[in-house]
Amino acid sequence: MTELLYGIAVAPFKDMAGSPAFFAEVLIGGVFAGLMYSLVALGFVLIFKASGVFNFAQGAMVLFAALTLVGLIERGVPVALALLLTTAVMVALAWVIERVVLRPLVNQEHIILFMATIGLTFFLEGFGEMVWGANVKKLDIGIPDRSFIVAGIQINQLELSAAVTSAVLVAVLAVFFQRTRIGRALRAVADDHEAALSIGIPLKTIWMIVWSVAGIVAIVAGIMWGAKSGVQFSLSLIALKSLPVLILGGFTSVPGAIVGGLIIGVGEKMGEVYWGPLVGGAIENWFAYVLALAFLLFRPQGLFGEKIIERV
């Protein structure tokens, strides 16, 4: 006899859940979501590595970038030109943040800088609502939101495009950090601000570059998430889902952001599908935070973070 769970036939679902194709679909969906989480987390990592500032406003930057892009498109600006103008806006925003927020707070306690980014969050959300309005906006970037079948596995074209874009940008940023001169300067600033200044690395220029790159990352993340779920003010809350990613991977590790995102993405999808019916569902909402709590208890530096040793 077939039982009903939330109006869904359980027995057929169990048969479907046990199939290799269905497992592959859930796994691929988790990987896609994980790559998009990693993309948002990278914005945190970039700024934290270079300045030691935990940028609570990264989610608001994602929202502001998406609002700017869709607002320009709605006013008749071609997509390519709107993308260029949005990039210019985010670079200008980075310049303003460095000049108005960071520069006066150099050498202040980290908690002061953190509180400044909280204030920046509310400013960007309010300014974005004032300029572009508060209605949910549909972002059409020309990629159809439909699925196709490969080897019996259903894949969503929009999610695949978002995941590939995220993976490419993550790889480019990883190479940028490890192989370029600016990337090495960024790592030197992250290790010791005063030592970096003593060897001629311009701290203010590095900070502006980092915030500009974080703004570009916010544009891509805003496009991907906005095309998937619409541009709305809840978009800024995806930053909260990136916090467990950072805790798992480590706040200063680019590879950690990637691995942490994949663990969270795959884990929450698998948990929701295979464990959700046993506990009443909603595992996807809390899985990441429970896992992050476990890491804070047993490995607070994360998988790739440096262990802090204090000598007394």
C-alpha cells in the first residue's frame, strides 16, 4: 500500500530515490549550488585576506550589482552595455568604500571595521531600493530556464551555465592569487600590513583592487542568483549561507571556499532528498549551519585555515 507524505506518494519516491540516475541528478544539483555558494564566499575571502576585514556587506554588494544591472536593462540599455556600466558602478563603489570607509579607519580594531561594513550593508540596501525600487525583478540574460536529458540524467540549462561560469571565475581568481604579481602583493598585505608597506607595496591601491575584484565577483554572483530566483532584497541573505562555507574552508583560503561550497551544496541537497522524509523535511535550511557549528567545536580554523598558536 502506498503511503502519503505531504501529499506525495512515498513508495514511488523511494523507488525513484534508489535509482542511479536520480542520485546523479541530486549530486549534480548539489555541485551546481555549491559552486554558486563558493562564488559568494570568494568575495569574503578576497577582502579578508587583503585587509583582515570581514565584509558583512558582500551580500548587499551582490544585491546592489544585480539591482543595477536589471534596472539598466529595464530602462532599455542593451545587456552588454548594461553589464559594462554595472562593472563601472561597482568599481566606483569600491573606490568610494576605500576612500570614505577604509582609509579613515586604518589601524583601527577589526570590530570597528566589521561594524562599518554592517553600516555599509544597510546603506547599499536602502540606496538600491531608493534608486531601483523594491519590487521583485526578473533578470533575463538570454539563457533559457529549461532542462535537457543526458544519459538519463535531467540537467537544468540555466543552473549548468551558472555553475560553469562560477567554476571559471573561481579558477581565474585562484590563478590570479597564486601566479600574478598583484596576487603575491595581496598575499603579502594579508600576512603583514606594515611589512608590506616597508617594501613598497601601496596598501591603499591594493585595497582598492581587492574591493574592485570583490565587486566584480558580486556582479557575477548577482547575475547567477538573480537569473535563477529573481532580483529581490532577500538576495542579500545568500551571504548568510556563505558563512558556513567560510567556516568549513577557512576565512583566508581560496581553495577552502571552493571545497567548503561543494561540501555545503552537495550535503544539503543529499540531506534534503534522502533524510528529509525521515525527519519532516527542511534539512536544506539548517544543514549548513549545523555542520559549521560542528567545525567550530572541533576545527575552528577550517579545513584549509592556518591553526592559530598563542604563546604565553
